[in-house]
Amino acid sequence: MLWIDIKYANLLSQKLEKFKVKNNNPYTATFRCPLCGDSQKNRNKTRGYFFIQYNKLRMKCHNCGQSYSLKNFLKLLDKNLFDQYTIESFGVSANTEPVVPEIPKFDEPVKMTILNQILDPVNSLDETHPARVYCNSRKLPESALKEIFYIDDVSKIGQLKESYKEKIVGTEARIVLPFYNRKGVLVGVTMRALDDHPLRYISIRLNNDEPMIFNYDKVDFTKQVYCVEGPFDSFFLPNCVAVGGSDMKTIRKLLPKNTIYVFDNQPRNTEIVKLVRAQVLSGFRVCIFPEKNEYKDINDMVLAGLDVEKVIYTNSYQGLEAQLKFEEWRKV
């Protein structure tokens, strides 16, 4: 049970230098990694951390990359605590029962696989970490940070697919957004630069037969569905998916008929105008922003303090009305 894991993580904290609980819900804590000694140049670095995965506590170190279940981490550091944990969790003594190697059990189809080894969820990072600072600067909700990941070297993502190993030549750090199908199987990732890199986004597909639809595994078709262009924008609307232009034709067949499609508010951008026109002429419900709305996308509206869901819902049109509003909006 998770509460037992948290209890023993806190008990072990006496042996963990600079241990600090960063968040109680969901539980995360940081400390100097006792396995590698952490940074020798900066004694304040705390690159070991506890985080929740599949309702169990795990340890990982940003410095050496080692990762253990709490049970096996206790076994390495404190035999007495390990014995107590085993008895309290399983009702048996670690001295009389053999320790069976832990096999991950998943409540849903495996999503992470190798991602566990090369990515860190942003909500596990320190508040001053560049990835977390970037997400906070965009006012992303705290709940979104467990869905967004950080990779310290973009070339590591080549481990996901052999054909990409030679194509990804950079080594910069990036934010990673995973895409899953309805069954929870990873179909691709998009990686966003943290600085003014000339290539802001890098996307890789693991399955060319599957569309890249962000949040597709979680969207509830029985409720109002929104569809936006960028994954970051999707976090600001309830029950929302995000899809790029190349997958827009495919997604029409996969989402409910009453889905509201929301594109960037850029009436002078020929590509966006084409996308909006195609959805309008196909009879779908589309958000056409009013002329007085000067913001170019959902994130800008959020930063300006607007009620984005209200703005979008009250400016969504279909059929002939959508065609008329579109002609008023476009300026190309």
C-alpha cells in the first residue's frame, strides 16, 4: 500500500542527506543520492528523489541514473527497515522468505517501458529546475506536470526506435510529451526545446499507422470534447485532445461529431486558415475567435487571465453560421 511506502521513505530519511519532502499529494521527496554520492562540486545538489509510479514509491537519481523500488532501496541502505517493511507490507519476515525480484505490474497496458529509464516527470523535479520553470512560466496546471517529462540529452530518445538513432544529432535538454493510442500504447513523442533552439519541436513516430493524438488515451467521448493544435494548449481545457495538421483529416473519423475544434487565432497564417476552412466546410463545429480577441493562441489567453473555456464555447459555430464567421475572421 502506498501509505506504507511513504511511511518507510520518511523513516529512511534520517540516512538521506538533505532529505526534503517537496509535495505530499502526490508524494515526492528529494535527497542527495547515497549510491553515487551525488555532486562532489556542489554539496547542496539533491538529485536523488522519491516519486509515485503505479501506486508504489520508487527512487531514482538524476546523477547516476540508478532506479529502485522502495523495497529494494531499503534493502541496500537499511536491513532493519527492510525487514520491518517486508513484514508490514506482506506479512512475512524477510529472513525466512526468499526475496523475489520485483516484476512491475501495471493497471493498464504498459506505457513507459524504456521511457522510465531516460525520462523524468516534471512534477518530480525541483522548483528551480529549468523544465519546471518553463512549465510554470506558461501557467500550466500542477496536474499537468505528471504528464510532461524531461530529458537531459535529446539523443537518448533514439533508444525508442532504431531508425532515429542517427537522425537525432543534438544533445540539448528538452521537454517530452508522450502520445498514446486508446489502448495506452505509446505511438510517439514530441520534444520541445527549453530555449531559443532553431528547431523548437522534434517529433518521432513509433508507429506510422497510428495518428499522433495527445491525450487520446484519456479523453471521455460521452462528454464535450475539445480538439486543439498543441499539447500544451490541451491542458487548459477539460476533456481535450491535441493534434497536428497532418493528422487532422484522420481525427475527424475518430472523435465525436460534436467535438469543438480550436485552432490558433492567426487569420493571416495561410496554413491555419486552410485548416480552419477545411473543418468548417466539412460541417464540424469550429471556434472562430472574435476580432476583438488579439491573442494568438490559448496559452496567451490564459496568461492574459481570460476564461478560455467560456471564450471558446461561446464563439463556436457550425454550418452556414460557421462559414459566415470564418469569412469575417480570415484576413489572407
